[in-house]
Amino acid sequence: QSLTAAALYGDRVKNVVSISACTSTHPGGIAFRQIQRDCIMSDPNWNQGDYYSGDGPVNGLRLARQAGTITYRSGPEWQTRFGRTKVSNRLVIGENFMIEQYIKHQGTKWATSRAFDPNSLIWMSTAMDNFTLEEVVPETGEVSLEYGMRHITQPALVIGVQTDVLFPCWQQREIAQVLRKIGNNRVSYYELDSIFGHDTFLLNTVAVGGAVKGHLEQEPNGASHLHMDAARSASILLGALWNREFSVESMERLFYALDARNLGRVSIDEVSSLLYLVVLRMGEYCDNMTLEEIVRYIKSQDKDNDGMLTKDEFLSLELSRVCSRIEG
């Protein structure tokens, strides 16, 4: 949508941010969504789309959501979260592994909440599959992506995710390459090594939020230094948790890395998100704390209740409570 808006209404668009998007859906993405459509349309209650006076294709929508969930996240995340953890030692079809429970829960929750109309999923996904930014060049009759994107001359930030299977990062690289080829010399491209797959744009607030903030504010050198700050902070934090090194000196180094703007304070949301991401990365070596639990603990140290931690408040954090390494 951001690319299309810039291409069609360039006079109304100042900056472009494109995250895990594409100029047209690749065959694999079309195949994924066709499976979802078939799940719904194979349900007898779909009734050729005329189901509004009855229960509707609830079972089909449940299966479609299960299939969709596989494309939204990634194998590396599920290896970290679930691995091959079993919920039953009995050999029961579909009820042996925690990942099976998770997929089933996602489908049931979505279908029973009636939050999404099945026909909308069918037609919206069909429209997405048929969309392309390519246009026909009048002089030659050739279909050209460069011609279709010729009006996108605004400063552009393009972000891809290495674990995204729905919109693979090669599609975001293509966007950046075409924009540069048509003469846009204000293009920044970042490829994130995140475990969250396509949903990274929702979950990895540290990397994505920092990049977008830097782009919109047009800070010196774009958003690159924000990524470097986040990476440096994550590296220091990972080292501290892994080595159980929670000295004052170590905590001060982490505070100054997070306080890149020398405000004397750090955001609770940023600290919580970064800590959660590092804890997820450490996997089996960390306690299974949720993001909500981490935020609750860090907020308890916020004496002014302003959403920020001063240096003293930050130094009072006991990171060993959040992640205790399993010895041996």
C-alpha cells in the first residue's frame, strides 16, 4: 500500500516505509493462500459464499488460520519456543507435541471469535495475489516494473526479514534495487536477522521501530546508527546474561549503550523488548518468562512512573531474575 500510494499520489506522500512487502506475490505466496482459500471453500457450510443466515464455514476458517499461521512465523522461532516438547507420552494423532497444540489453538481462537469474514479472506487474498506494480510501457507494449515504480522518488526505507517465508527478503531487495535503478538515490535497505518471520514487523519493535523512527526524522545517516546502537546493546546484554555478569560496571555499560542520545534515561518499552528478544534467542538457557512478566518487573523499578528508567533505577534491576542460566 505504501509503494502504491507513492506511485499514484506522489504529491501527497513525503516518505515511504515498506516492511516485508513486495511488488507482486511470488508463486510460493500464491500457493500458501490458495491452500487457505481451499480450506474455507471445501467446508460444506461455505455454501458457495452464501452462508450469512447460518453458521458459516467455521471449520474451514479454522484450518485456513492454521495454514496461515505457519507462514506468518518461522521455524527458528518455534524451535526456540517449542522444540520437540511433548504434551503427552501416548501416541495420539495431533496431540503429541506442544507445537501441535499451538497451531490448533490459533485456528480455533480465530474461527470461534468470528473476527474475520471468510468471504473477505477469500477475496482479499485473491486481490493480493493478482496485484502488481508492473505497468505496460505505452511506446513498446512491454510490461515493466521500473516503469510502474517510476514516480516513487521520495526517501524510501525498505525492510526485509531473513526468516520471512510469506514475503521472502529477496522481494524487498528487489524493491530497493529497482528504486535505485530508476534514479532514487535516497533508498535505505535493511535485512533483519529476526526469528519472528513475517510477524517481525509486529514483534521486533527495537529494530523495526528504530529504523522507522530514524527514517521519518531524517536523522544523519538515516537509521543505520540506531541499528548499530540496538545491536551493541543486545550484544552487551547477551554477554551479561550468558556469563551471569551483573556487576555495576557491566550494567553501566549496558545503560550507556541503550541511552544513545545521552538523555540520562532509557525507555522501559525498549529495555523490555530488547531483554525479551535476547531471552528468546538464548532459548533453553533462560527461564520461560513472557514479555508481560518482564515489563511488569521492569516497571516495578520505575519510581517516577513515567515510562523511563534513570541510571540508578536501571542499575537496581536484577537481570538474574529474568534469565538464570542452566548450569551443565
